[in-house]
Amino acid sequence: MKPRILSSLLLLGVLAVGYSQVPVSMVPNNSILSPVLGFSFANCVVDMNNDQLDDVVRITESGMYIDYQKNDGGFQQRFFPISFESIPSWSICAGDLDNNGYNDLLFGDGDAVSFVMADPTGDAYTEHAMPEYIFSQRSTLTDIDRDGDLDAFVCHDIDQSHPYRNNGSGVMELDQTLIPTADRPGNYAAIWTDYDNDGDEDLYITKCVGGASPGDINRTNLLYKNNGDGTFTESGAEAGINDNAQSWTTVFEDFDNDGDFDAFIVNHDFANRFFLNNGNGTFTDIIGSTGILSNDLGAWENAAGDFNNDGWVDIISEMSRQLYLNKGDLTFTGQNLPVDGGGIGDLNNDGYLDVLKNNTIYFNTTAGYNWLKVNTTGTVSNRNGIGSRVEVYGAWGMQVREVRSSGGFSPMSSLNTHFWDWHGRPG
């Protein structure tokens, strides 16, 4: 099996806990991208031509539009006319399935999934539609069997979710033995993360079943612990993260910069949850002390990133306060934004995270801090380095990120990892 990548970097600087947050400013721009013909599905921000700059991908009934980010600013659009059998009506994710240097795409549709493969030059794309029925929700890519290429896991709304094994050349086949999960409905979102810091990726499935009463097992979130030998064990109750609310999306990030990943869940009943990682494979819900409104229910999208470049990961979601700024002490301050989620990435190469929603880019105009952007390239692993853990150390402590293909409920966000260094603090 191929080892998981661990990248470590050393930066110098001073990080002060509890610094008064700089508010985030985002300015919408709906003219910088060339128009598309027809409705565009999902929101996708990812580097498609291997130049380490995030591009914008939009899928319509008539084909695929890629707006390539230019080195000198702005975008150059190219249209690929393809009559897709399946479209990303529910989710989209990206990764280099055949390790040829160009990212491929996975579309989650209401009755099937498709893999859209780039040719060896990135100049043409071919759709491979899967024959089996699936009411897909969140689609994901990672190297599940750790053989050096990307596999797929797609949530199924009304039945057992679908894992797809890569045969080594980018050909994908449904294979329930890759990671057997519960043969139950209500699988809404999935995220791969090493929650127990043992060097391999685990799987968390966020669940919701329409009409199911509290206590119904079908709506209990599931945690599949990677045993490191190609098998997984469902461990949600053991970890204390088997939430039984009607959940939509979970984000795992190191919100307190202590080297392990905490979890924030948006729910539609009961309460939202903020699970603090105890560092021993268990979690404790501390939502009541975080400043996040536990009864602000009903959000679909839920994602995270350091939007004001202060070294602490913030939360962006469809709650009434679209942004919760991390104060560095496990408390957050709510702030309104003109956007409540989408594809996240650096779309003008200024080191700040922007958001794509529909055909509008919301440029992050907050400024002042130094930044670091890391693009992982696998050698013994998949070419994107998806599944990598990237650590940054300094006098202020540590920051940790994971490289993931997918996040939130439906969009694709950048495969670059972003870090922030306070020694560039203005004023």
C-alpha cells in the first residue's frame, strides 16, 4: 500500500490568541467570467490545466465551460461541447483519476453518476456514465484502498452508498467491497478525514431521512474508522459523534490549532453541533460555548477556510450569519456576507479565499496578512496528493490542513491548501 503524504513546513511569526478579528469583505463580480449558454450546475473551483491557479468550471446541458485563470489576472474561457448523459445536479468533485497530469470530474446526478476524463493534453474530455441507479448526493474522491490512484465514494439518498474502485488506469467500477457501509437510506454528505491522527483517512457520513422520527437509526450519522489494513469499522457511538438530528453537512477542520480535526454539523432539527476533538479518538459537543447559534437550523451548505488570514479557520454556511469568524479560543463571532457558500479558492491569486456561486465570483477584498499556498503533487500517491496532511509550524504554534476532493454539500473547492502568517500583520 502507498503511504499517506505528510508535508511539514516551518514559518516564523507571532500569533496572538484572542486578537480582535478583522471583518471579511467580499465584493461580487458577475462580469469577470465570460457568459455561458443555459443554466450552469453546481459550483466548481479547481486547477484544470496544472498551472497551480484555480479555474472555474461550469456545466450546462450543452457542455462544459472552463474559465482558466490567467497569470496576469482575469480568465480565458474555453467551451467543450459535450452532450452529457448525467449532469452534476447534486454535486461535483475533481481529481486526476488516471494520473496523467490533468484533473477529471465526477458528476452526481439524481439517478446516476458520470466520470468525465481529460485526455493526456487537457484539450478534450470524455464522459463515462455509470450504468447503475443512484440518487446521488455528495460525491467524493480519495485513495480508499491506498494503491496510488483515486477511488470514489458517492452518497445515495435512498439506499446503500456507492464506492467506485479505480482499476489503476482511471476506469471506475462499482465495488461494495472497497468500503462496505450501512445498507440504509439518508446518506447526504460524506467527508474523508484522519480524525484520530493515525495516518489514514476515515469516513464520516452526514445523514437525513425525510419523515424519519427522532431515534430512527436511518438518520444517525456514521463514522467509519480506517483500520489501516483495508477494512473499516463503524465507530460513531464510540467516538461520541453519532448525531441523530436531521443533518445535512459536516466540516472537519482544526479549529483550535492543536493538531487534530474538530467537527461542525449543520442540522435541520434538534441543534447544530460543534464537536471538539479530545485528542483520544472521541469528541465532545461544545456548541453552547462557541457563540454559534445552535438553533439557527436549516442550512444545506457548510464549509470552512481562513477567510481573513489570521491563522484560524472560519465557518461559512447558509445559516443566518453566513460567516463565523474564529477568535482563536474556540469561540466565534457571526458576520453577514453577500454569499453563503459555493466553490472556494483563490481566484485572483492574491492569497485570499474567494467564493464562486452560480456565475458570480465573490472576491475577498480583506487585506494585510502574509500567506502561504501549498500545491501538493503526489509521487508514490495519487498525483493530486488528495488525502495528504499538510502541517505548518512557527513560533506561534501549528496549523494543519488536509487535501480533500469535495467539501460542503455540493460544490468542489480548491485542491490547494492555504495558510496564514501573522508576522505580516498591518499596523
